[in-house]
Amino acid sequence: MYMEKAKVLKPNGGYPLHTFEDIEDIYSTYISSKDDKAKIKEAYDFILEKHKGQLRRSGEPYYHHLVEVAYILAELHCGPKTIAAGFLHDVVEDTDVTIEDIKKRWGEEVAMIVDSLTKIQRLKLSKIDSEEFEAEDHRKIFLGMAKDIRVILIKLADRLHNMRTLEALSPERQLALSKETMDVFVPIAHRLGLDVIKSELEDLCLKYLQPVRYQEIVKLLSKKAKTMGRSLESLKKKIADILFQHNIPFDISSRVKSIYSIYRKMYIKGHPFDEIYDILALRIITQTEIQCYEILGLIHQSYKPVPGRFKDYIAMPKANMYQSLHTTVVGGDGNFYEVQIRTEEMDKIAETGVAAHWAYKEGNGYNSQKEQQEIENKLHWFRDFVSMSSTGNDGSAREYMDNLTHDIFDANVYVFTPKGKVIELPQGSTPVDFAYHIHTRVGDTCVGALVNGMMVPLNTVLKTGDLVEIKTNKNNAGPSEGWLEFVKSAAARSAIKKYVAKKNEAMIRDEKIAKGKQSCLDAFHDRGIEEEEMMNYLSDNKVLEHFGFETVDDLFVGVTGRKPVPSSIIEFLRIKKPVVVPTGGKVKTKSGDNCPVYCKGVGKIAIALASCCTPLPGDDIVGYVTKGKGIVVHRKNCPNVINEHQRLVDVYWKDDIEFATYPVDIMIEANDRNNLVVDIMSTLTAAKVTLSSLHARLVGNGLVDISATLMVSDAKRLNDVFNILRSISGVYEITRIVH
Ligand code: MN
């Protein structure tokens, strides 16, 4: 069936149309300046003329939209400039009027606001369906709005009216706009505490995004209202009686949970409709905070409270400044009823959030900078939002949206400083998040934490109401990379990453210098050269030049990566000065009959195994003929002898070696963990390998180098031992060391 032509559009989406007089009635209650009023009227007359003849998609005159936007702004008690800008918000985009014209008639501020709105308007909804693209658009919308809270208020009013009249658009546009509203405008409205606008936007979006479920909930609600309506009325009356008897001023009303909130409970949290307790709620408005608690006490005396449902948002306000007491009680009919208790001031903030603070105050003048500052102080999120928006293009737009969504919706743990200040942290935050929230320096020097007076591990998850005290130590080595595994707040994460990256850079170089220097010291030492002499050699420009280094430290760093190996430095130095050859004094002598190695064609000559490369039976070996100290046996590839062709002789392992063990130096590289060394030692014990020394050294990045000397019978056995060691968790590399 073809239905297209049957589509009938309701003017203003079926909502009652407002007139300029309706708007005037509202703002006259809080604006009295004749000049201000004249400027608003001038804006209205101006847009009537400029948009004359323009029509909306629904067929109604364009100015209807502008009047409705201005009406919403007046309802929020916005100031004269905001209302004027509300009327004017489309005039630059849709007519020949320029920003200059606006500036001449309404001044700098109104022009700035209209200019920002025009620029946002020009970011047409992206046609490309990639998430990245949308996110980037959304980021630009945020950026455009973050300049001034009034721009946000007008943009929200504009979007609200467009959503109310969405029926006039094509189904594709309906879906696209609803999705964008859900992604961008709802989070902003929520965060600014504009609950009335947020709820209405959510319901309107749901109507287009989930039409079947939306209608289902509408039906369930009207049924529920019928069955529970009367008992709610009687509960209301009974509570009113109680409060009246106690001379407490109050105003009591009932409210129905929004369609979208019910949708969330049913389809996102998975509660059946009948188990949602707060569909119908009573709201009691009184005068003072004390009276709120008094009313709570009186209600709990008469009606049994449902455990776990009491929430004190007066002592711990929500991030968007929402304050109220919530409790759920069992009514006379056995049904559950939520009761919300708050003061008039709290109610105003609950309904219109930041706008309640922003509301135009006569007489103060209208210092936008001062007001903006005030709002930002009250709503530190807004400040974060602005600074996040201005970080520009580093990081993808997607990440930006994710961060924003994450920070907005999960920010709901409230903990106390020792001085009683409430700190808001993301769900799952730890004392480390808390420390970084206080100050980067506190985080960087954090060594411990007391939660409710008890010392706790730094990865303890904080709960709302916890009192947190951070222990710092200025001499602390700084944050640990391991903290990244448990911190939740973006601020802590980035601060730790920054610190660790910086430290690693510095530490790795220092470590490398020390390591390279030690390798050189060992190699030179074997040749009878000690530190001072070695440093003299190495700081010779010819040496540095030959190996291509600027400084000795650079050379040491090179040595760590075996470019060059110490022996080739010694090699190079030999050219200039005869080198002291290994004396044999430092090798473990197993000469004579005990020596497992023999050399053909020599008589009784001392043969010893080299200590630098610790050869084992089964290794490929060569003999190095020393001056007067016999033959020292090296492994064939030992860098200390590899170029000594004239002095090398063939040597062989004896076939009938008596069982013996020989020292062999190995290096185990591993990811550090608890009990790693214990595990290595017990594994070796189980494999019946004697360990004659072990030295573990942290090398940064959570890595550890373990040098060990094992007593092993032969190369094959060593290979088996290596395989056993490699099976230990964390161990990733094992090598034999050549000194
Ligand atoms: Mn508009």
C-alpha cells in the first residue's frame, strides 16, 4: 500500500504554538530593564522580516522555530542577550544578514554567539557512515559550543525544538538526527544538569530509534498509571497529613519516570517492567536541608523503607550538581514507591542544572566572563571539557568521543579528602587515581594510602563515601608502570605514562652506560688493565673516531648492543700498544691428567680452560698458546681469541673424561615477577644442577637480567638445563656469557 501522500503534518509537531507575548510574559518576571526588553523585541521584529516567506519542512512559517527556541530559553530564565541570540540564531545562515549587521544592532556578544552557532550549523551532518567521520564532526560541534555556555544553551534549545518537530523529515534524517542527538546533545544536557531537556531529548530520540519499544512502554505506563494512580494519591495525602502535623512547609507532587529511563532499565539493565520501583515517584519540596532529613525520618517512621534504596545526594551531590534525598518505601497497598525530598533551590538545579546558576540576575549587569568563570568553577567538568576540546588533533576523534563518554557516564564514585572535600572519580578508581586528582605531584610521589584509616594496597577500588588519605615521599622513585594496569581516570593514566616514558628514556641510557662500562672493565681486567687506564684508552679521540662515537658514554651504550664488543676495542688498541695477553693466572686450571682436553704433538704442557668463555665438554674449542703459561682452551667462537690465528692450535676433548662438572656463566633475561628467582633456584635444584653464583639486576621496563654460574658436566647437559629454564614463566632468553 502506498502511504506517502497520506502523511499529515501537525504544525509545531503537535505541541502548542507560542507567541512573542508568551515569551514576554516569562522574561518580564525576571528582566525589567527597558533597554534589554527593547533589544529582545527588536530581535523578534528583525527575524519576522528577514525570514519572511521562508517555510519549514512541515510547511509552517520558519519563524515558528525561532519563537519556540526563544521560548525554551526564557523558560530556562536566560538573559536578554541569550534570548535575542536565540531569535537570531539562524538569520546569518539562512538570509543575507551578516555578523557585522548583528554586531551593529546587538553588540559584540550577541554577534559572537550567533557567529558560533552559524559555524556549528555549517557542519552538516556527515553523510559518510564511518564512525571516525561522525566522531570528528561531533568533536567540532563540541568545540564550537565550548566557547560560551550560552552557545550551548541555545544549541540545545534549537535541537530540542527540531526534535519535537522531527516528523516533517525523511525517515533517514529522523534516524540520523536522533542518533546524533543521543551521541552529542544528550550527554551535554545531562552533564550540565539540564534534566528537563535531557529527558525530553531522550524520549524523542527513542521514539525514532526504537519505535516499537517506545510504544510498548507508553502502553505499559498508561496501564500502570491507571492501577497505581489511586494508591499513589492516597499515599500522597497520608504523607501530607504527617508533614502538616509536624509544621514542616512542603509541596508534594508526583512524577512519572521518563520513557527512556524505563527503556534503559528494561532493555539495557534487563529488569522486567514490574520490578522497576520508581516508575511513579513522589517529590516533596521543602525549604531547608534540615527539613529534608526531618521529612525523611517521618516517612521512614510510617512506611517501611526498602533496603539499599536510600541515596543521600545532598551530602554527596552528583557530578552535575544534582542534590536530593531518595528513598523507596512500601506503601499501604504493598507496592513500592520512590520518594524524592529536596529544597526549592535543589529542585531548580535538578530541573535546569547549570541554567539555574546561569539564570539571569537583574542588577548584577551581565558579565559573561565572570559568569562563565563561575559556572566553570562549579562544574569542573566544563573546564575539563574546554581543555580537552582544545588539545587539537592529537589522538583520533574516536578516542576523544570515547574519553568523553567514559568520563561523563562512569564518573560516579565520590570519596572524601581528609578535610571532607568531595572528590568525584570514575567508577573503579583507586587511591592512585585519587592522588593524581589532587595533584600530579601527589600522584608522582604517592607511596601508600589510608582508606577510612586503614593502610590499603594502591590498587584498592574506592567506594563512594571512602575517606582517602595519600602518603607521599619526595624521594620516591616515581610512579610505577604497573599502576597503569589498575588506574581508571584519564588524568592519572596520562600522567603516569608521561612520567614513565620520560624516566625510561633517561634510565635506559644510564643503565646501558653502566652495563657497557662493566663489560669493558671485565674485558680489560682480564688483560690486566684496570679502570683508570681503560678510561684513558677509551677517551682517546682515535678510539672514539674509529668506532664512530662522540663520547665514551656513547661508546658504552654501543658496547651494550655488542657494537662493538669489548674485544674488538682491545683489538684496535693492540695496534698501538702490545697487549697483555691472558696470563692463565685467572683460569681455573685443570691441567695434567685431570684436564679433559688434549693437544696433539705436544708433550707435557699445561692445558687450562678459559674463564672468559667457560668451555664445556662437547663445545667446539681451540687452544691459545700463551707466553710461558701453556695452552688456554677457549670456545671456537670466543671473541677474545677469534683473530689470534698465529697463536691458535687444535685441541680435542678427551674421549674418556671422568665425570666432572665445570663452571659455566649464563645470562637469563626475564620479565620480573614475584618469586622469579626462587623459581629459578628451585628448578635448578630439582634438576640437580649446582648453582655457584647468582646475581639479579633490574634493568627497567619490568625486565630483569640474571647472571648465574652453574656447574655442568658438558654442553649437552647445559642444553637440557637451558630447556628446563626456558619453561619458567617470565624467562624469555638464556645465553652463555663471554667475558
Ligand atoms: Mn535553528
